[in-house]
Amino acid sequence: MRTKFIMSAAVLAVSSATASFAEDSSDPIIIPTHNWSSQIVMSHVVGQIFESMGNSVEYVSTDSQAVYESVRLGDVTLEMEVWEGAFGPSFEAALEKGGLHDVGDHDAVTREDWWYPAWTKEACPGLPDWEALNACAELFATPETGDKGRFLGGPVDWLKNDQERVDALGMNFVVVNAGSASALWAEVAAAERDKRPVVIFNWTPNFVEALYPGEFVEFPAYSEGCKSDPAVGPNPTALYDCGNPANGYMKKAAWDGMKDKWPNAYAVLERISFTNPQIAEMAKLVDIDEFEPEDAATEWLEQNESIWKPWIEGGA
Ligand code: TMO
């Protein structure tokens, strides 16, 4: 309360010099968290920034696709990580219905796709080409997948179309969904011991790039419409016959009502923009350094005051 009073006084002093000013609502800003580390840490980083301004914040764990409907309806206030590959279609569908909007891109450039650790290429030298991967499918076979290769995809709420892609491109692979992000990393760690070839879902920015050199599989390049128009992509009768965008966006999204209800927090949200190394560091604090997400956020804020303080002060 005391912090809030001091902040309000400071802000009032500023407001006399600016044309219009409104107080933020004392209702909590509701921030959704999902099932990968950078998103959880970034959500807490932003929540703690809002708290430092005197706002109240609540976190809710939600499905990462259904969240766009929740933001649109104002059940949650914002979404900090809208990844183009995984969530572009859900975000754009919600945009069209109305109630949420794009609050701008992070500086980060993203990619989410099939990925292998470097040793895999020794067994399948034609990589990263997807047809070379397909010709090596039996290297990835397991009892579970018979004579087809096993692709370990992410949890089902992320990218939903890996099996459709396999079918559209006629690949000799079976998609198995991991129960959690940590199951993906466990797969790579287990394969490392005997340098077993594996292909999993991975993304950048992530902590993985600091731990395991590797590459994304090069599928037919993504182009607009590949996920909605069968004519786009090499298979004229199928959707999903392409990779995900290799230079994808990461956006911030907010409920349309946020800017009137919490105008100061909204102004800060507009200025927030994280880079690839900053986001990879957020994931690392949890996945390598084993901080709890809240503590990782506090740590990140302590180490990076010169980045975020200007967002509150209205600069940058
Ligand atoms: C949504 N994700 C970043 C895990 O691909």
C-alpha cells in the first residue's frame, strides 16, 4: 500500500505536465501462464514490473490455444508470448472475432519446428533437408512406431498439425506427443549418451541452443496460406505441407478493455520488447539453473534493470 501511495504521488506530479491521466484500476491484471519456461518467466517478469508500479496481478495457468478466446473476452488481460508458428492461427481467428488486439512485436525472431541434435546428422548426412530425413526414417524407428520413424512432438496444445504434415508430405514418420516440455529435453539427454539419432520439436529462442548444437529440419518453406489453403505448398490437395515460418514473429496481445482499465500498465506493455538472448536467458534460469519461475523473474529483473526501468519511466 505504501509503495502504491508513493507511486501515485509521483505519477500525479507527472500528470500535471501531461494532457490526460487516469489511475489504473485496483482490480488485478490477470496474466495467463502456459507450459514452457520462457513464457512463464516472462509473464512473472511483466507481472512484477506491474507490481512495482503499484498494480495488483494474478496468474492463471491456461491452455495455450484457448487463451486467445480468454483474452478476447477479458477473462485474462493479456498474453506475453504469441508465437507465430504455434499460435498464429488461433490469435488471428480471435482477432477477427474482436475483443483483443496486437500490442506489437517483441524484437525476437522465432522459429518452432522439427529439430535434431548435431550427432543425428552423422547418421543421416543429407540433413537438414526433409526428404533426406524421410529417407533415413528407419534410424528413428522404435518398438512404438514399428518400421516408421518416431518424431517426438510437443504437448498437444502447441502445434497441432504435425501428423497432418506427415500425411500431406507422405512421410514415413509417426508423431508422438510429449506430455511436457521437460520430456523433450529428457529425450535429447538420453539420446546423447550413445549418440542415438532423434528428431524432436524445438524452438528458438530457447535455452537448448546453449546446451546442444543442432539444426531445424528444412521442410518446404512456409508461405502465407499454407495452413488454410490446400493450393499453397507442394501438395495441391493438402494443408500443412510446409514448415513453420523460419523467421516468425513473437507478439504481445491484450484485451481491448485493458487500455481504459489499466492505462499505465498498458502504456508499459506497449513499450515492452524482449530480444532472443533475453528470452533464452529467462528459459535458462528455470531449465538449467533450476530457479522457480517467480524467482527466475526476480533474478532476471535484478540483472536487467537498465532494460526495464526505462519502460516504466516512459523512455525507450
Ligand atoms: C510454443 N512454443 C514456443 C513452445 O513453441
